[in-house]
Amino acid sequence: MGPAGCPHVSSYKADNWKQNLRLIYQCFVWGGSAETRRRKAKSCVCHMCGSHLSRLHSCLHCVFFACFTKKHIHEHAKSKRHSLGTMLPGYSPVTQAFLGTLFTWGLTAAGAALVFIFSSRQKRILDGSLGFAAGVMLAASYWSLLAPAIDMAEDSGKYGAFAFVPVAVGFALGAAFVYFADLVMPMLAG
């Protein structure tokens, strides 16, 4: 990978795909403000059947969203002759997924290997690392899970001013599960 990034993605963007990638990213991935999160929640539907499913895929050729579960994205790709896996030309989608998994596993292992570099006596570094990891996970859980869930509850119109309640109940149940698992685990370990 050069300083400009992955050559496959660069050539993909060079063929007028940059605008499509930006549009997909803004509408489908990132929801910074309340309005973009609302727009994201409304646009996360299969363009073929109109259902709100969790496994939506996007076609980078024409900015088309379709569900994977009902194979609508496959139907679209076949009828329009659009490729679904173009990141590594010449490799099957299964091989690409395997290589992607190995890549993310390698980065996770490299991050975890830092424990061997720092000694246990360097408590400030450990505390800082744990605080950073907690902050990243807290931000990810809010921006990717809680805020869109609240927006979807608001858009449903079922809860009115109390649209936050189902999300808060789910959050509290998850926190309670983690708390009680933390209490039980030491007893199970012996």
C-alpha cells in the first residue's frame, strides 16, 4: 500500500466512483447530526422489497441498497451485471472475505501484543489504554447503536415523547447483564 492508499480502491475511485462512495458513506454509514441519523434510518431499506433488514448491502456502481437475506442484492448484481466484490480483482468473494478477516485479526493481534512491550509496573500506560478503549467503545455504542435506535423509535411514531424508553430499557438490560456476569465469573473460575 502506497502513500495514496490501496491501489485497488484508488483505481476504483478514479473511474468516477468517488461520488458514489461518498454518497453511500454519508447516507448509509455515518450519521453525525440528528438529521443525518434520521435520514440514515429512513434510507436503510431494501430498494426492491422496502423492508428494514439488518443485512443491507450497497452496490457501488449505482448507489443501490438491497437485502442480502432475501438475495435481492444478488438479483440486482446479476440483472445489472454489477460486481459485488471488486476490492481484490481476481479473487473469489470467499477468498476476499478470508483475507479481510486475516487482516483485521492481524491488526487486533498487533494491538494486543503491546501487552508484551509494557511491563505490569507501568500502571499509568495500562490505565490510559483501558480508558482510551472504553471511550472508543462508548462512542461506538452511542453513535452506531443508541442514537440510530432512538431515531428509529421516534420515526415509528409509537412512543411519542417517550421514544427513548425502549432504547433505555434495552441499554439497562445490557448493562445489568454485564454487571451480573462480572459478579458470577469469579465464582465460576473457582
